[in-house]
Amino acid sequence: MEKILIKVNIVKITSTCFGDKTMKKGTLYGTHRVIEPKGSLPQPALKISNDMELYDNEILIDVDYLNIDSASFTQLKEEAHGDIEKVKNKILEIVDQRGKMQNPVTGSGGMLIGKVEKIGESLADKIDLKEGDKIATLVSLSLTPLRIDKITNITPEIDRVEVKGKAILFESGIYAKLPEDMEDTLALAGLDVAGAPAQVMKIVKPGNTVLILGATGKSGLMCSCMAKKMAGKNGSVIGQARNERRAEFLKGTGFCNKIIIADVQNPVKILEETLKVNSGKEVDISINCLSIPNVEMSCILPVKDGGTVYFFSMATSFTKAALGAEGVGKDVTMIIGNGYTKNHAQITLELLRESKKLREIFNEKYT
């Protein structure tokens, strides 16, 4: 019988054949997502990829809320003359053009909360997260790959944007699991400005006199509360309000020992009012919690030589601050408002737990 030889090609079947392809490897700081200019980090980049195909060291998030940075949202509202539909369209335009929510005027972003949808294969055993966990990202939207499918609501009073969309958190990105003992929206409001009270805890010492500019806003209230705690009974917190109504509100919080009413864009007036309530003396520390530009000198002028100015506001101009201090001969240490300091999320949430009044105000105003 004639033998028939049959040549068989053996094909190795891989997981790719079934559509479960191996994830691409990403870089620690997310530079693999940068489109323009190449070699840049995601935050200063003009455009990043918001393709939601997950790299091996990324976390995919199903987004619920964006909290737009206060300086950014203020600028967007002013540009749109208060028209919220125009604000909505501008946000969508920015994300479409840049792949992230980074205001081209202020350069700032904000943060988000959402649910973990998927974790990259190289991260799974390294982090304390699982699919379904609710988290707040503690890195700026100005570097976060973001895709917005739909904006369902905007609450302009608190800079909050409700969306249907997805986002990516890089391996280097920091986050906080949402606590079980408070509403998500309350945690979001606090974590949105978490860097401020945590930095104040480091800066303010017992006996210090502290001036808080923008003391009636979200970060201002948290900073005032923390500053009073840290300054102690021998220290003093001076809160600035822009009118009588806000001054009365601030007085009711009990967070400030003294209150001044003055226009923050009039530095000489800020100085005069501060001296009036502080026995003719300049303060040890000033903290800028404002959301508007051109207030650098109002922060610098009331501070004594050797004192500290903390610029938490993203509307701050380094040039105006540096040259302005030089111009008036002020030898002060100026700190840029780094949104991150060690344990800042825990510090901020604990402050909300500790101060019944602060929690009441945040529940009423920001949730």
C-alpha cells in the first residue's frame, strides 16, 4: 500500500487568539501616553492619548464626577459670561483637543471620583484596590487621560461636573478609597483641596499669626480650621472676607479669631486692615486660597520679614510674586501650593470628622 505523508503545521494557540491579548507595557509616569510634544511628561504636554485601551501599569476608572479646579472653573464661567451650556461645550472641546481636562488659560485641572473598572496586570498585586472600589484620584485632571461620553449635569456653585466617561490613572498616580463613614460627595469636596489643610498643618506653629485670604471658600474654610488648631490659644487666625454677609458667615464658623473685610486686589487696603486688627503688626504667615489672579501682593505685603507666604491658588503668577516681593523689599519665604503632601487625604478627611462645624458647612454647601 502506498504511504501518504501528511505535513502538519502545528500552531501554538495563545491567549491572543481568544481576544484576551497581553497588555502593552506602560511607563511609570505615563509618558507612553504623550502625543505632543514627545519627551514631555503628561501634565505639561499639549496633547495626550485618551484611548481607553489599558496598559499593564494603569487603572481604568468609570467616572462619576469631575471637580474642576476653582481657578479654572472661574475662568471658564467668565469666558462664557455665566452660560453653563457654553461652559459644558468648552469642557468637551478641551478634553477632545488635549485628551485631558486642562484649562489652556490657567493650566490647571481638578480631580475626579469614580469606580475602578479594570486594573493593569502588572499592578494587580502591588496595590490595595480591586475592581468595583470607589476612589478619588489625587492627581490633577491636567495630566489624567480622560474621555467624556456625556456631561449629565453641572453644579456651578461648587465647580462640579457629573459625567459619563472613563479615565486612566498611571502607576505613579495617587488616589484615596472613598470612606464608608461619609457621603461620596462630601469626601470629594474635601479631597479636592486636600493639599491645602495638610500643608497648613506643616507650616503653622503654635503662637503664629496667620492671615487667610479667601477664608470663606472651600480651601479657605479648611485652612482656617486647621490654622486655628495648629496656632493654638497663643496664636491668631485672621480671615479675609469680601463683604459683610460673608464676614458674618465666617464669624459664625468660629475658625477665625479676627475678620477683615477688604478687596483682595487692593494690597495696601489688605495691609491696612490687617494691621488694624493685629495691633499694628504684620503677620507670620499668609495663605492664598483665592480663585482669581493679580492678588500676589495682597498675600506678600502683610507678612513680616522672615515670614511665610503659601500660595495654594492655581491663579498665582510666580513672576508677579517674585518680582513683587523684590519690589517692596520683602524677605519672605514663598511656597507654591503643591497639591500633594504625605498623608494629605487622611489628614483632610480626619479634619472633617473632627470638626462638627466644618462638616456641617461642607454638607450644606458642597454636597
